[in-house]
Amino acid sequence: MASPKRKKTPKNLALSPELLEPDFEEGESVLIGLSGGADSVALTDLLLRLSETMGLCLTACHINHQLRDTESDEDCLFCEDLCDRLEIPFIQADINVAAIAKKRKMGLEEAGRVIRYNVFSQIAAEDEIDRIALGHHADDQVETILFRLFRGTGPAGLAGVPRQRGKIIRPLLSFSKEEILKYLKKRHLKFREDSSNLDTRFSRNAIREDILPEIEKHFPTARQAILRLRNIQTEESEYLGFETRRLYESLVSITPGGSCIIDLARFNQQSRWAKRRILRWTLDEMTGVPSGVSLETIDRVLEIAVAETGGASLQQGFRAKVERGDMFIFTNIDVKIKRRTFEIDSSLELPEVNSFLHSRVIPIKDAILTRQNRGLTVHLNRQALKGKLHVRSARNGDRFNPLGMSGTKTVGDFLTDLKIPTPLRSEIPVLCDTNGIIWVIGYQIDNRVRIDRARIKPQTEEIAETSKDEALEIEIVRHIESEESDDLENGR
């Protein structure tokens, strides 16, 4: 969706910092995706000039994909030198894209794209940066639409990528590659040429180098026609998006670990058109690639949903599976919750499941025993705790004594009794003390840390007011956010 205050860029207007002004607020911090290519160098120079009047706080990030040996190293040095001369803080991330692509069974292009957005989003979150500025331009938009069309997209894919999505902003999206090169020439700015951009074994390069030029031989205004189609489709998609989001929010829930649960009984009451759009929206949220899922994939998942049985492997290591009347879309890789010490009267982040644990000491008279089962807030007998507390993933063979039961159970059997679907079990953390599990978080506490009602209700109010016994209140708070991303190549 476009920036709310964004005005249409007048035609035939030379690229200049003033044209980027509507995309930013005064004093904002901006992370620039700097590849060293023409687009990202132009964007960096434009934002530096704009910062003189708007007080922008700039940082540049270069990601070394480690795919081109010395050429990749030279790109890094070029970007670092550029930032040194411009006095812009520089961050370099070295990522072995080939290894990750192999592990996740992804193509190099796709893996690199996903990694870039994950890195940018992580840096922006850790450093509390307001915007992530990327150098995509109008020609990128044309290539993306053709790429999606050839791969089998539905109508939503023809809308291309938005100028703004969450923290991500693409200020050059209205300008062509030719206009960007003219700007660089006028400013006497050098940039790096990525030799891999000429390798037509990669689909997007083939579109840029071979297919589009051949189309333009017969249809000289093809790029303008594609962008016009994109504008029309974007307007229609905005309207349909409101209805799709309404259905999505009523039929799909997101777990703390980032999996999706679809209510199949209600989902299958929708029209085929609506079901396709809901699935696309869901998969976009899962993969972080808006409109990056092919229609073939959508229809494969739809077939499973309608049959209400079976499963399928999807792109980027995700899987769809029907279990207990719901469809689950989740990663094939189990969530591994790192062991962390949890101090009393403190907060602890659990990033693997997008959650925080909070604890505080309260008078035992204020403790509540109701809602201990499946509660997000529990009250424990502080005096029964042994040693330091810590949080981790459940392990095979872990046992505890669920509140109200006479004996112990394995965590696995306990979750089976509660009919917790298999795909979601790795997302459930356990809280332990020295003697073992005291809370299967979000579900049940151990019997040994329960609070006796007799201790909560003394014989007289006077005793209640003066009792020094304390309880420990622990709460888990979910923070569920989708990553911002798209399926364009960054800054080239």
C-alpha cells in the first residue's frame, strides 16, 4: 500500500532528493539495503542529500551472499568505502546462501531474497530503526509481474510489489533504470556491476536480458502497458483485500511459533474464489513473500483442505497437514527453544515463539487457583520452588505431575490427552526448577508447586493482612507479528 501522504510523481521530472521527501518523516532512522549496484548507490546518495533537510539518521547494510568469491569481497569493500566517504554507519552481514538454500531445499535466488529481508528486519528491530529503504525501481516491477505470470500466479500477483509494506519503503519504484543511471552519471557516482545478473540460467535474469527485449521488438510500449495493468490490478486488489482479510481473520489463527491453523469446517463453506484468496493470504503470511506463491501450490493446498485429509510439502520448508478437523501450515523444522535462566521479578523474551514471560511476587492471599489449566497466567507456591528457574523446549521422556492428578505423565502423553496437534507441540515451552518441570507453559502446572487453599484463606482477616507467605505470578504474553518481505531482488 502506498504511503498515505504520497503524491503521484509528475512525468518527465528528473530524479532528485525532493521527490523522495513524501516517503519519510523528519528525523526518522533509515536502514538502507546497499548492494553496491546502481540502484542502491543512487538511493544512498539521494537519502544522504535528503537527510540534510529532513534530519534522517541513516545506516547502510550490505549482505555478502558468499556466492562469487573475490567479486563478492570486492562488493563489500566498495560499499564500506562508500559509506566511509559519505560518513554513513555501515553494517556487513556474511551469509552462506548456498548452504542455507541446500538445507532448506530452495533455489539460490529465493534463498537469497528471503535471507536479505530477514536480516534487514532483524537489524531494524534490534536497533529500533523506523524504515528499511530498498532500491527497487519500475523495471524491477515489470520483471516481477512477468516472472509471476510465467510461474502461474493468480490476479493478485499482477499487482506487483507495494511501494510501502510495514517498515519497508521503495522510494525509487516510480523511476526507470534509465532515469537512475542518468542520475548517477550527473552525480559522477560509481557503482558495482554484479556479473551474476547476466547469468540467464536464473529466471529473473532471463526475463531481463532475453525475454523483455524480444517482446519490445514487437511491442515497443510493453513496459508501460504492463505497469498500467499493474495499476489497475492494484486498485481492484485493494478492495478485494479488505474482504479477504476479514475472512482470513475469522478463519485462520496464528500460533506463537508462527504456524497457521485454518478452521476447515467454516473454510469449506466459502466459495472457491474466496478459499483461494484466503489460502494465498495465509501462505503469504507464512513465507513472508507477498504473492510469491504459485497458483499450482494454492490449488494443491486447496485440494487437501476440501478433502479434509492428507498433507503436502510447500516451498521454503513449509508443510500443510490436516489433523483433527483443522488444517495446519507449519515449518518442517521443529521450533527449538533455547535454554534460558528466568529470574524472579523479571521479564524474559522467548523469540522462538514470539512471546515474553513476566514474573512478580504477590501476597499469597491474592493468589487465584482458578484458570490454572490452559492459563496464560499462573500462581505458584514460591516456597516450593527449588533452585533457579529456567525455560526450554520439552524433551523426549520429560515427565511432570499435572495439577489434580495422582501420578506423573510424560509431557507428550499429557498433550495427546489434550488433543494438541503434533505440528504445534514443539512450540510449547516448559518452565523448570532444579527438580524438574513446574509448568507446561500455557497448559498446566506441576502439582508440587500448587498453592493450598488453606494457606490462601486464613482463619481471620487480620491474619490475611499480616501473612508473609508469598506466591509467584507468572504470565506468558504473545507477540505475533508477520515479517515484511517481497520477492524482488534487492538493490540491483
